[in-house]
Amino acid sequence: MAMHSMDLRRLKNVVALAKYGSFAQAAEAVHLSQPAFSRSIQSLEEDLGVDLFNRGQRKITLTAYGKLVVSRGERMLAEVASLKRDVGRMRAHEFGEVAIGLGPIPVAVLFETILSRITREHPGIRTRVEITHWQNLLKLLEADELDFFIGDTRELVSGDRLVIDTLPEFRIGMYARRNHPALSIQPISPSDLLRFSLGSFKLPDISLAEFTQWLEFEGDPKALFTVQCDDLRALERVAIRSDLIVVGPQLSFREATENQLLVEIELTTPLSMTTHMGVVRLRDRMLAPGAELLIGMAFEALTDGPGEFPPLPAVRPA
């Protein structure tokens, strides 16, 4: 078989036929006439000396050889697309643009810090930020809409597709305004906290199960929180102005606790939950220099490096 015989165009056609299971639909998807599309498939089969598809059924299906070719072909096509994108970036000098994603906790503890620093030290880098849960961020990453994202990684694992760089863990606690009624009965048991209004960001399923077990809460988890909001800064301000007790990482409320606007509640049974943040990127995708800079700044900010946390606007206690 000549080196050129299994070219990318014919591989793309084979992958399309495997996806649609119909010559007519696959031909339309790759913008070929059906006769030309059929000849492309047949010529590749002749070059390989094997049948790639079973044609005697209602829907076209893959043979064992076809499954092998499609599996390898999809990876080859993805690599070529990645190569074209990276070369295009280099030619167009687009390394100054970075698209990142942040989950609720990273937004609260990193957003202002790393964005302030990158803007101050590298004003030529353009940064676009998507803020949502890790499930949505993963979809955006796989669609080539993000260079990387920082989010909860408890339900993600490194593998052939993903690289996950784990960030330092931070303890999660319960916080209330100064003079909150719960502070008069410290230390307070987890179950007694249910007498008060609770607020939290949307906890991952694993964390929610841990939290409800710790509280000895047997009801519907949806009814547990009076306020649920992924903006931890907004939750902080609500807690300062009301009797809401908020759940979150110590680092998120650092400024408010230092200024005694919020107080961590002393508990009879400590809450043993921690953050599980990580930097998530695609293994086969080259990071732009700007993306590498931002990742480095995130690690430095969480390990008391050069990136200091900026002060929050002053908020008067209720």
C-alpha cells in the first residue's frame, strides 16, 4: 500500500460513514456526491485489502477491521486539527490571547488575584474567562473553546485525554456574621446548625453526600440550603447582612474574617471537607505561553507566592 493511499480525506469519509451509518447522510455531511463518496470508501478498502463495513443490513455497520481504522483514524484527525490550530496560532502571533474557565471556588479565591496580576505585568495578553461548573467547562475544553480550566476535580481523572495538575487543598468551614445567634452556643453540634439558614455554592455530589451525613440530615438535600449561589463573594455579603450561615473554603472569606465581618463557627464535630481544585487541560494540546503564565500565577497565589490577594471593598456589618 502506497504511503498516500490512506489519506486524511478518505479517513474522514470512513469516520463519517461509521458515525451516520448511511452513505447518503455521510456523503452530505462531508459535502460529496454519493457516488464519489462510495468510490472513496471502496478505494480505501481495496488499498487495505479488507472490508471496513458490513453492507448487507439496514444500517451500515463496522467490521472488526473497520473498528480498528475508525478508532485510529479519529485520533489521527484530531491530532491533525490540533496541529493546524497550533501552527495557525504561531503564524498569526495569537499567543497573546488566552481563554480560561473557572469553577465557583476558583473564582472566589483566584479570579481577582491572577487577572489583576496578568493585566498589570502582561498588558498585551487578552484574557477571556468562562465561569461555570466543571461539567460545562469540560465540554468547552473539549470543543476547543478553552485553553484550560480550574475547577473541582473529584470526579475527573488524568488519562489519555486529560492532564490534571492538583492545586493545594484548603479547609472548608462554616461562617456567620459577628453576633450571630449561633455564636452564643459555641461549640455547636452539626445537627443544631439545621435550626439556622444555611447558604452554599453548589456542592459536587460527593461533597454534598459528605456534608449531609455530617449534619445528620435525612431529608431532601435540595431543601437543605436557604440560599444556594455559585458567587461566594455574594454569599459572603448576604451572610454579613443577615443570619445566613455560609459554607465555603477558609480562603474565600479570608478578608472578611480578618476584618471580623465574619466569624468561623466553632463546632463540636469538625467539618473534615476540603477543596479539590485542579488545573485541567487536554493532553494533546499545546498551551499558549499566556496560558502557562496564568497557570503559574494560580499555583503561586495558592502557595503564598508573588500573587498577593487583593483587598475586598469595605462592607459594614449588619
